[in-house]
Amino acid sequence: QVQLVQSGAEVKKPGSSVKVSCKGSGGALSSQSFSWVRQAPGQGLEWLGRFIPVFAKANYAQKFQGRVTITADDSTNTAYMELSSLRSDDTAVYYCARDLYAYGSGTYTYWGQGTLVTVSS
Amino acid sequence: QSALTQPRSVSGSPGQSVTISCSGSSSDVGRYNYVSWYQQHPGKVPKLIIRDVTERLSGVPDRFSGSKSGNTASLTISGLQAEDESEYYCCSYAGSFVVFGGGTKLTVL
């Protein structure tokens, strides 16, 4: 059974960066595509981007292009999401999610527990 | 990269049926059969309940069904039960990206 365990809550200043990790167990995390999805307080789910192992590259939502970087470390079975130039409206719970399909279809069978990132001065 | 359109809320009485629509475009919902539905209870992680437009995940009651016509996908819940009260999100593959709907709050009256 695949499990995804994310790093703990973070409090960041506006303009800074945050890097959230997602460690997989019970299977190679990057054997399938994985994505990062966020949820602001009281809001819906928002897709940030995905890593596609078969191409060894990441795709990002247009809204976050230039601010988000998604990577994977196969040696530690860990995925990372780094978001820069943080603003108060980046305050959200950030989830990693493993896709059923290698090409990143949006079919997320496994989710991390979520990491709350709070951006506040 | 616009979000898929869902009604903000729907409601029904126990035993009734409700349908949640998810409107996209010919570039996402209309083009690919990779539409999925997630159920999210307050404070919980989203749970995949329908994948590939119509496929129910193991353990999901057969009261839940998915369909698609043109650029609109739908989730139908028949025989409503109190535990179905939740937030529901649709999601679609769109080639170079993935897009979610805004979410629908289902209230069981």
C-alpha cells in the first residue's frame, strides 16, 4: 500500500520561498506521475503542476509558471515542491498526490496528508 | 487554463437522486476520457471516487455513477444517504495540464 508523508507546517514571510517534501513508501513515488495540489482556507482544489517520470520533466499551471518548481529524488523516494515569491494568498494546504497513470491524468489514487503553509508578515 | 464549472451547491433528501455537473471545453472534458471525481469531507484529504469518466473505485457504493456528454461530465448519486453530505470536485486531464472544478457542496436535507 502506497503512503505519502509530507513535511510539517511552515510559516513564511512574504517574498520568501517554501519547499515542501513528500516521502513515498510502499512503492516508488516516481514510478507514476505525481502532482501538487493546493487548497486555500475555505476554497477549492487548485492544481500547481506535475512531474512526469517517463519524460523526466515537470509541467506547471500557467498561473504558477516561474514561481513553482517540482522535483523528485529517486534515491530517497521523495518529491519536492518549491514555491517562491510568496504572497499572503499563497496561504493554503499543499498536497502531493500520486497519479494512477504515468502521464499525469489527474487521477489521484494516493494523497499526502497535506502541509499547511502560512504566509504572514 | 480555466477551472471547470460546477454548481456551488446542490441538495436532496435521503433516498432521492442528485446530479452534479462539471462543464469544461473541447480541450479538456470534451477531448479526453480522463475525468475524475473526488469527495472531500471537512478537514479531510480528497478521496477519488470515480475515474476515467465512469469507473467507480473499489469500495465506492454503486449509488455513485459518472457520465459525460460533450464538454460536460456529471456525477449522479442515487439513494442519497446522510454520509454523502460532502464537497465534490471534478478534475480533467487537458494535455499539458490538469484542471479542477470549483467544487460543489452537497447537502442532504
